[in-house]
Amino acid sequence: MTTILTNARLATMAPDRPGLGMIENGRVVIEGGRIIAVGEADEIAIRGSAEVIDCEGRWVTPGLIDCHTHLVHAGNRAKEFEMRLAGASYEEIARAGGGIVSSVRQVREASEADLVSQTLPRLDALIAEGVTTVEVKSGYGLTIEDELKMLRAARQLAEKRQVAITTTYLGAHATPADYKGRNRDFIEDVVLPGLKAAQEQGLVDAVDGFCEGIAFSPDEMRIVFEAARSLGLPVKLHADQLSNLHGAALAAEYQGLSADHLEYTDEDGAAAMTKAGTVAVLLPGAYYFIRETKKPPVDLFRKHGTAMALATDCNPGTSPLTSLLLTMNMAATLFHMTVEECLLGVTRNAARALGRLDTVGTIEVGKQADLAIWSVESPAELVYRIGFNPLHLRIWNGHTTKGILS
């Protein structure tokens, strides 16, 4: 079946067009789940046997991409949020069983089926806003089997919904209590064998780590990255969130797909990322939720031409956010990013951050037909509005999905 979108205003995000790659009177032809033609309407004929979708002047963008999430987790940490609002300290919350220890305990206690069922509502919220690709990390199991369980649950999500899921192994997320003060032992005993098992079982698309004073040092992350390189897996890094350990430069040294957070990244780090093609993934949800005051150096990224992406960082502790539309508004208001930067950040640059720009992220011939049709007068509305979802129609792999399960 051939499907043709007509009477459409296209924001193609194509790099060979200026800005958002706009075509005011556009047409898109889809066949076999792929885009086979895109351009001005008067240059593309409508075939008699094709299914025609009249967009009635609506704007069409690539399907949105959430390129950094911890979507698979069990339970929530609303209680510690309440305690924090009442004045409890980090230490008091930890003594009460809160913090990442709480998430680890709940993941370990949950079955794979439990993880899938608890994650689906979060995934559905993203899908309902036009998201067609989602990255999902492990990192709350911290044993070999529990990390693999999280990755298996993430893979199952793609079987239950019309969405692409990319999986990231985050074994080097934190050190569990039984390895306190023994990061190297934890890496050797759990992180590396878990990574090897994940790769052998086809559960991992990329490898991540948390490079920070409270987590893993740059030298410790090098051990993980060398293992990833030996397995032919790309890397990314939680970097420079709380201090400048030069994590951005470390990710660039390994030609990382992305470095994420980046509040404390310096000019050398930005320059290194640009040279390596490493995307800066900014996470305004975490910045907002933990009341951070140090903003990521957006001006440095602009100066050096570093590609910037945006993501929800959906997680139970520091960013319980399941809206890419709200993420864009946060990036605009908190980080002073432009409309163009925000929209490219959840499409073309987000695809780059996942190593998937060859298949998604723009409306171009040969790309997978992942599209979102919006009832807006201008693409700026997608960044401007708060708490409003103007999605009219979502297309994933050429399939029209008006509802989450359709």
C-alpha cells in the first residue's frame, strides 16, 4: 500500500535545508514503511491506488525521539520527594531507605513482567505526544541478572507497542552497598561480565556510565569503555552533571554517541565533542526537579557548533517526566534555547545521539516513515504551550496510529 500525505506543511529537519527545513505546501509519499518521495505538492503526483491523508494544512514533523530515559523501573520515589519538600536532608532520606537504593531494591524485587507492566503507562504517555523512538537504559539492577532483566523488559516494550526501542547498558550507574568503596571490584565482578552477557544475548545497543565523584571516575569509566569497544558497541556518558571531571572530553575521546547532562562542561569539552561528532544531550527535567542552579553551557555549544539534543531523562528519582513537549518548553525557558534548537533537539539531533540518523530523525527519502501531524499554526507552538498536546496523528514505520494501541 502506498500512502500519500498531502496538503501538509512540512518541518522536514533535513540538513540540506535551512532552519527546520520547512515546505509550506508539501507532500510525502510512503511505501513499505519508508519515505519514497517528499517535496512540494505540485512536484509529486497522487497515484490513483494510494491511500491519501489530507493534512488540511497541519504541520508535519518527524516522529519525536526521546534519546535518554530510565523508563524501565519499579515503583516510585514520591515519598522521598514529599520528605524533601518537608525539609528532610539527603542523609535522612537515605537512612529511611530512599535514594537510588530504593529503586534498586524495587527493581530486584520485581519480575520482568512487573517491569513491563509498570513501564507501559510511561511509554504510552510519550507515544501519545508523537514519540516514535525511545532509548531505555538499565542501571537499577546492579547485579548481572537484574541488569539483564531490565534490558529484556525494555526489548519487550517494542513488542507491545508500535515504537522503536533502543537499549543502553548502564551497569556502571552506581555501586551497590555490598561493593561500597570497591568500584573496581564491582566493575570486574558485575559490570563487565554483565555487559558481555547482554551483548551475547542481543540486549544492548550502546553502553553508558555515570562519571561523577559520587559514582565512577574517568579511569574507571575507561575500563568500561574499552570493554564496549572490544565488543563493537558505541558508548555514551552521564558527564559533568555535578562537577567537571572532563567527562565530555572522555566521551569524545571514545567517539561517544553522546555526553549527557553537561552542566559543568568546559570549553575544551565542548570543542572535543564537536570534533568527535558527540552530541550534547541536555536534560532540563533533572535540572528543574533537583533545583539545580548551574546551567549547561549552551553558548559554548553554539560557539563550537556542538549538536544539541533534548530528552526527558525519565527516572524515578530526579526527573519523573514523561513529556517531550514539556521538555522542550523547559529547555527554552530554563536554558534559553531557541525554538529551532528545541525541535531539532528532539528529532534530528536526538537521532544522532542514538546513532540512528541514517533511518529516523528527518523527513527525507529513504528514511523510515515515522511522522507526527500536529494541529498547530506554527511549529513554535510545540515549544510554547505548556500542558497541551496538539497531536493529530502519529505514523510509525508507515502505520497510522491514532490511539496508543491502534
